[in-house]
Amino acid sequence: MNAAQVADPAHAAAELNDALTKLESALLAPVVSGELESWARTVQEATSGLSQRLPGYLNAVLHPQYAEIAKSDSELLTRVQQLIAEDQNLILEQDRFEKRVNDFVKRASQIKKDESQTTTERGKLEQEGIDLVLRIKRQRAAADTWLGEANYRDRGPVD
């Protein structure tokens, strides 16, 4: 991926969509007996893809939207600050999740016979991943909503 592609909002959005879909699919795939390590590595690969694409998406797509919201409607500055804070939280959460996935991969590679001992841990990991995907999607929807509000809100008679 070159610098022009990272700066291109459409490309950044498409890359993020692809990464979210891959992670969601990896997390939701059932674990076949004897395939825990393979499942964990697939989740790890998808998680890595998301962590590579999320910052570029925030910088290329959402941050310019926030600037436009602030420029178009100063009454929404508080919302912009909330969106920026959530971006920072998403990056931190993405990093934490990636570390948990990496730890799980190590654990899964050591367990050969009794994969059932990781069932609870795997379930928590799946839920954390799905929650992260939903938070990112929610953030995108919030940014789109506030951008639309900033550009199209009827403010009544303005002098």
C-alpha cells in the first residue's frame, strides 16, 4: 500500500471494510476439533490486518469529516471531541485485542489434545472481537450522522 492509497478516503474505507469483514468471519467461524491453532492464526491474521488499516482510515476518512463538521456547525464541536476521544479508545482497544489474540495463539499452539480447556477463553476472545468490530462500525455511523447533521440541519431563520 503506497502513501497515495492511504490518503485516498475511498481506498481507506474499502480496506477497512475488507479488514472488518475478514475479522468478523474469522471470529464467527466454528472451531473444528483439532483445528484450534489454525482458527487462532486466522483470527490473528485478520486482527493484524485491521490494526494496519484502522489508523489510516481514521486519518484519511474520519478526521477530515470531523474538520468539516467543526467548520460547518460550531454547535457540534462537543460531538467532534467525543468522536476524537472514541477514535483514541478504538486504537487502544484494537491494540489490547491484538495482544490478547497473540497470547491466545501461543496458548492454542501448546494445546494439542484437550482443546476444550480453551472454550471459555476462546468465547471471550470471540465476543471481544465482535464488540470491537461493532464499535468501529458504530463510530463510522456516528461520524456520518454528525456530518449530515452539520451540513443539512435546518437551523431556522439565519441572519
